[in-house]
Amino acid sequence: MIAIVIDEYDLAISHYVNELGFELIENKEMTPEKRWVVVSPGKEGARILLAKAANDKQKSAIGNSTGGRVGFFLYTTNFPETFLVFSARGIKFLESPRQEKYGQVAVFQDKYGNKWDLIEKK
């Protein structure tokens, strides 16, 4: 499991579940300010803890957890369809799809500005 720092739980859940199609695995209140929220892109994908920023230092990391590099990789078995669905849902792609030796890929940003590769292996 990895963590992505977010600003607000319900907005993050909506983005990852409704726009990116992830599954909501857990959503438990820990304290009035803190919840344990886990999403996953599928049974074979990593689980992601949506961690609400609790202080200014953490807030400054929202959307920049990998220093501006692509830090997350989402695999699909139908690149053209996934690309069209994400585009229709307002997901921001930073480039047009391109063919690489390993497959088709395009970089997109999540709601927070984190960069992801959408990939379909050859």
C-alpha cells in the first residue's frame, strides 16, 4: 500500500472512485478529523491510502509527492477505451498517447496534480 496526500476525504474518494474508476476498499473514521480511506484500481493493483494533510508541511506536498515526476502507474487492458473514458470525465492528459517498446502510454494528472502513466502493455 502507498499513501497519497489529499486535502479532503470525500472529494478525493469521489475523484478516485467516480472519475478514475477505483474501488473503495475502506472508509473508517479514526477520530473526528482523521479517517482510514483506502482505494484500489483493481484486485491486482496496489492499494492507496488517501491521507488527509494535517499540517502546513503536509499540505505543501499535495500533488507533489514525487517531486514533479511520474510517480504512479495505472495499467489497462484497453488503452483506447480507458483514454476516452478518462478524457470524457475531465481527467487532464499532459500529452497525446504514444507508442513505446513496452506498450502504449500517456501521462495524466490526478485531481491533485500527481502525475500518472496510463499504460497498456504490448
